[in-house]
Amino acid sequence: MMSVNPAFGGQSFIENTYAKVKKLKALFQRKNANILIEMDLGVTNKKAKIQVKLLPI
């Protein structure tokens, strides 16, 4: 899942990405799918800690 707008490096993380990932995770769980969700770009150490707590699979 892209967490920044594509095209340029060094962009800030888009906070709405959390909501998108939650929806995607819920869909996978409903379908009983064993799929990993990966985040790309804009992830700092602080954001990574939040994601690990928020989105464990």
C-alpha cells in the first residue's frame, strides 16, 4: 500500500493510509485470506511503531 503520493521522494506520510489499511485488513479477514499488507514510502520509525500496534496480522 502506498502511503505517499507517487512520483517524488521525501514526501510525508498520508495519515488516511491507516484507515485504508484497516479496511483492507478487514476484507482479508472476512475472506479468510492469508495475505500480508506492506507499506511503502513515507514510513518513519515513529510511524512504524504506530503501524505495528495498529495493524498486527
